[in-house]
Amino acid sequence: MQKRTLSFWEIWNMSFGFLGIQFGFALQNANTSRIFETLGANVEDIPILWIAAPVTGLVVQPIIGYFSDRTWTKLGRRRPYFLIGAILSSIALFIMPNSPTLWVAAGTLWIMDASINISMEPFRAFVGDNLPERQRTLGFSMQSFFIGIGAVVGSALPWVFTNWIGLSNTAPEGVIPDSVKWSFYVGGVVFFLAVLWTVIKSKEYSPAELAAFEKRRLEISPAKVDVLDKIKNIRTQLLSGLIMAVTGSVMSAVIYFNNLTKELYILFIGLILIGLLFMIVSQLRSKDIRNGFTIIITDMLNMPVTMKQLAWVQFFSWFALFSMWIYTTQAVTGHVFGTRDT
């Protein structure tokens, strides 16, 4: 049994929701620092307020990935997550520019980023579920096409509303300008409708069909499980966790005794926590306990070599991305326009 070849328009429909998802991300990335500053945040406080984005991605993405792999409803396997994430994200996009205080805006960023990830992560797996291997490159290319359009248009919306429609790009102190507010309103509507289009226009294979595809794949290239390899893997997991926990503890002590910037605690305390999780899971696996928690943590250790190589590329590229998202507003206004007036 093989997956059928989908037409161009079927792949278009199953990828269209990414247009809305990227609208949400573009508006978040381009305007969040500006909103924080307008509500009274100092530029040196903005990075800690932005911590919501990477933390929610780190937590939400593997959890949603695990559960969406094991979900089946009348709406399908992935589409319930598309829809729930779109509803929550659209609500957050309407709330964000109307935040009355800084803490409300920071909290809304947590909700918005988590909600966008709920929609986004199953979209990646949607390609693997629905397309035969020979069409997956086309499927991911189509997603990238909609990501590009959504990023450009979503980022440009405040400028469009100011220069084409005439909405104000300034407001009284502590108030978000109308151009930003209406950009978020439009983004919320586009997000929901684009994802809804994919939910309505796409189909998913049943669990029985997916099981048949997996059985066929294993017949072609059977998986090998070696008991000795499993024991070695558990020991590697324990040792890796111990190294991470010790490294995080030592660096946290260095930060404390040298009075370094406190934001570094986030990185190294996070490393301690991951190390502890690795050690806990290694002990659970040694007792043959298998559940979502052990699977997610162990998958971090057992990624294919190619994914581990790409992880280093992602790690360093996101330094640049977050520098851009956090500081672009201050850099452009300060160095090009010579003002710090929010």
C-alpha cells in the first residue's frame, strides 16, 4: 500500500494555513519590542520579556508533536491542533495591541507564542503524513512559499496602514498606535481563515491506513533493536545528563561569584534542568518504563546525525534572529532617526 500522489492544488490547500501562521509570527517579531517600550519597558529589560518565545517553543513543540502523533478525532489527526492553535492565536493577536500594562503584554506573548506553536508544529508533520516521499520536497517548498509571503506582508502591515490608508503611526504615551492595532486585528483574521481553509480543504489518512504505510516501510527497511545497544544508550543518557547538570552548576556559580549579568542564569539553570531530566529518564528506562515523558527526552538524545548537525546551525542562527527581533526598533530609531521617543 502506497500513498497517492497529490495534485498541485491539494498540496496548495494543505500548506495554505502557513500563510496565517507566518502573519502571526511576523507581527509578533516585528512589533513586540515596540509594544513593550510603549508600555514602559526599558531597552535593557526587553530581552528578559522576550524569553517567552524560546521557552514556549522548547516546551510546547515536543509535547504537541508527541500528542499529535497519537491523536485521532472526527476532524483527523493534525487538523484539531491546527484549529485550536488558530483560535487561541487569533484571540491573542487581538489582545496584544490592547494590553493596558506591560505585564499583560508579557503574559499575552507567552500565550500567543504557545498558541502559534500549537498550530505550526503539526503542519510540519502534515507533509510527512500526506505526501509520498517523492513529493515531500514540493510540500515543504510550498510551505516555505506561504511562509515568505506571510512574513513580508505581515511585517509591512503597520507601514501599509500608515502610508496607504492614513492611520496614525503615533499615539499618546503608553498607548499603542492605530496602525499597529489594526495590523494585529487583520493578522488575527488572516491567521484563523487561512488555517480554517486548510482544515476544510485537506484530508488525512486514517489510523489503519497510516499503520499499513508504516508496516510497508518496515518491510522494506526493518528496524533493528539490540538489547546491548539499549543498555549502552541508557548509560550515555545518564552520563550526558550528569555532564550537563555539573556544567550548568559550575557556570551558575561563576555567574554568582563574579556578579555577571543575571540573564545568564536562564541559560545555565536551563542546562541543569535538562541534565536532571536526562538522568531521571535514564533511570526510568532502566526499569522499562515507557511513556510520553521518557520518549520525548530520549528523542533529544537519539536524533539522527543530520538533525544533530542542523541543530548547531539553528542554535547559532537564532542568536542573530533574536538580536534582530529584540533590538531592531531601537537600532533603527536611534541610529537612523536619532530619537528614543517611543
